[in-house]
Amino acid sequence: MYSYSNFDADFVHSRVAEFRSQVERRLDGSLTEDEFKPLRLMNGLYLQLHAYMLRVAVPYGSLNSRQMRQLAYIADTWDKGYGHFTTRQNIQFNWPKLQDVPDMLAALADVEMHAIQTSGNCIRNVTADHFAGAAADEIEDPRPTAELIRQWSTDHPEFAYLPRKFKVAVTGSPNDRAVTKAHDIGLRMVRDDAGEPGYEVVIGGGLGRTPMIGKVVRDFLPKKDLLAYLEAILQVYNLSGRRDNKYKARIKILVHETGLEALKERIEANFARQNRLLPEVDASVAARIEASFAAPEWDKRPLPAPFNDAGLRSFIDTNTAAHKNPDYAIVSVSIKPIGGTPGDATSAQMRVLADLGEKYSHDELRISHEQNVILPHVHKADIPAVYAALREAGLATANIGLVSDIIACPGMDYCALATARSIPIAQQISETFADLDAQRDIGPLKIKISGCINACGHHHVGHIGILGLDRAGVENYQITLGGDGTETATIGTRTGPGFAYDEIVLAVERLIEAYLDIRETEAETFLETYRRTGAGPFKTALYGEEARADAA
């Protein structure tokens, strides 16, 4: 993992001191809330429905055991004993008192963490594949790229006040686990004809009220040109992005209104100029960053005999993935217990995860955009011990990728922007499908729930997406089908009229029953079935025979 340089440490601690002074002035009335707001947002502090919320950056989802323990300490000391892992691979604390936030930030700085650029119209926390550095299908570890972008973008003087927030995601694998096509810039590691690694560059992706899949603006970008090309894109966006309407200020609207080819010409012209002005990525800087992500020294113990315990076998089948070292496995820890709040982890559970990461995963953990925690490097001989510890901590739910592994934003339980509840819907769906054998029969199914049009729950790219809205003071839930956040990214299609709060779970049940009835084989997934049949049979399941007549 990357360790702070002296510059990094001094920078983060000086930001804490600066913000401490700003908080003191807010508390004594020297600053009004309007004056304080841009200052707190620059430090990841939001004002939500009931309290302040501090969003802590977990750069590209990677952290170590010491950092996870510090998050647990912060939860116990200044919050209510838990944290919420988000779809941006961050963690949020929902109940801090304003006077305590500088101490929270100081505690983060002590373990090389911060909350800088987790808000505001700037380049946000760079996200990456949560299997980075471990995945068997990986071309190259994307974390050095993400770290390079983090260093370049932090406090970048030209890009601190963009037309709107700006999100970058990186994947090193052909199988996209970072939802790169739904980002302002998505980078996918590829190789050219000579076998040299570089990037496919996608721009203009995004969800929210105007969901769009990003478009390829460069088929291959050499690694040495990365920062110059990013500068070219950001400068074009900063100068030409709309500032008259925040709902139309994202780069996806610029791509849509200008046209990809016309915008590409401007980016390429700017890139040629940048290549004259900016040096290539310094080889020594790149080498130093890459050295921080060197593979651990792998344990050469013999592999275990097949496991007989049914619960353990089920956990292995569902919650592990292939590692680049065949003696190891990637273990995904579900933060989605049946009936629980997706993404919420108690301080006690964080400490268990820290202990497991330290003892069994070469002191590495990851946060996924699906609100789960990853132990990326677990020797197969250690899986029984990991499973036993997880089970004791209530973290052994074997549901990764299944119907109860639901993404959900905080919704109206916490968020000031939300128009409907998300968490109770997720809880009710997971309780409805609590039987894990039934979940495995249903197979891979991604349900994603957002409590407002801002789509923090990524509902547009859910196989089943649920969007909660306010209709004349009443919660109403729209359903989209066929969304996909992978390398074959697709925006889901709205099925029709929405459903009341007490109807939406029953509607999901009908969709799943219809899928089980019409799938051709048990191996055909929900998404495959939807793509084969189209929406017709699912609309019939939702709305009755009149939907069939309308479709005809």
C-alpha cells in the first residue's frame, strides 16, 4: 500500500489545523452557515437531515488494519459506534458534532487518512476495482494509476471549482468491477499490439437524473501520457461545461450537446498542447508509486484437503473469487446481513475485519462500491479460520452477488436530498428472500435502490433498479430492468407506473417469480433472461394482462 511522504503528512495535518480554525469561527459566530458551507464541504462535512455527516476518503478502496481500527475508534469516540460504507468506496459517519470534527480529522491524519475532496465541485475520491492487485483476470494493478491521479488531483488549483463534481474510476481487468462507464472519466487497462499496457479512456458516463453510459474517446493512451491527457479533458470541461444549470453541468451533458467527435477534436488539440507544456509522467515518480503496491511475499504452505462443512462450502462458493496466485483466494465479506442496513458496520465488526486483514490477508483490506469489505489475499488453508471468525461476528452471510446483496443509499432515514426511504425497502427484500438456498437457486441478481433522482444507489445499472420518489407527499417507487454496470454497461429501462411503499416488495417478488418461470435453464441468469425475452413477460408480472396488450 501507498505510505505518506513527509509532504503528504504535512499537507493533511495542515488542512486539519486550518479547518479547526474555521470550525472555531463558525461556533463563535464569526462565520455564518452560508460562509462556512463551502469550507466544510471542502473537508467532506455535510449537513444532513438530523446531524452533520463526515465522509471519509478511502482512496481506491484500499486500507490497512491500522486504518480500519482507527475508523472503529472514531465511530466509538465521536459517533454512535458504527460507520456506513458507500458506493464511492468511502465511509460515512452520520452523527458527529461539529465541535468534534477537527479531532476526528486529526485522528484520521494520524493513520494517513483524510476527508479532502469527498465533496465539492472538484475531482472526487478516485475509485478502482475492489479486487485490485489480487484478481486472476487482471492485466495490471490499477491502484498505482489511481494513486498517481490522487496525487495530481488533490488541491489542483485549476480544478478546485469545476462546473460540477467530477468522478474518475480505474480498472485493470477486462471484467469491469469498477463501473467505469458510469463515471465522468473511466480508465480501463488494455494492451496495444506490442503488448505495452495503456488505457482505454471513456468520458461522459454518469447516473443521476440524466443517466448516460460513457463513450470511448481514446482506444489506447500510453501510460506516460496519462496526466497530460487528463489535463486536456479537464481543461476542456472546465471552460465549456455549463454553469447556468447544475443539473446540466456534468461532462456527460457536454458530450451530449457538443457531440463526441467534436469534443474529441478539442481534447486532442488540447492534449497536443499539453504534451508540449507538461512533462511525461516522471519515471522515478511512477516507479516509486508502483513499488508501494508490490505483491506480498506469498505463503507457500500446502493446499488444504476439500472442506466438508456445508456452511463453509457455501461461503466459499459464494463469497470467494479467483486470485492471481492459485494458492490464494479473494474473500468478500458481506456487509448485508439479512434484514440489516446495507453497508453499515459496527465498530466491533470493523475491529474483527482489521484483525482478519492483519492476520490472514497480508494486512490489506478493500472497500467495494457494492458496500462490502474485501480480504484480497487469503491463503486457501486459512479460509476455515476466517469463516469461523466472520460467523462469530455476524459477518459470514454467504450472499455476495445474490438477491439480498443489495446496494442502497441512506435514503430519507439520513439524507437531506432524499424523497423516499431506501433502507427499509432493502431490509424487507432481504427478509423476503432470507433463505440462502432459495437465493442460490435464483442466482446472480443485482438489486440497487436509490431514495432520490441523484441515484447514489446506482439503481440505473441494477438488474432490478428501484427509485424512490415523492408523489404529492406519498412515497412512490419506480422500477427499471436490465441495467448493468460491467463492461457491457447498460442503463435499465423503466417498466411503467410506480408502486406504493407497501407494494414495492411484492412487485419485486413477482418479477423474480416470473424470471424463475421463464428462464430456459437454471444457469440462465436474471439479466440473461431479460435480454433474451425483453420486458414483456416482466411487465405482465408487474401490471397484469393489460401490459401484454399494451406491448402488442
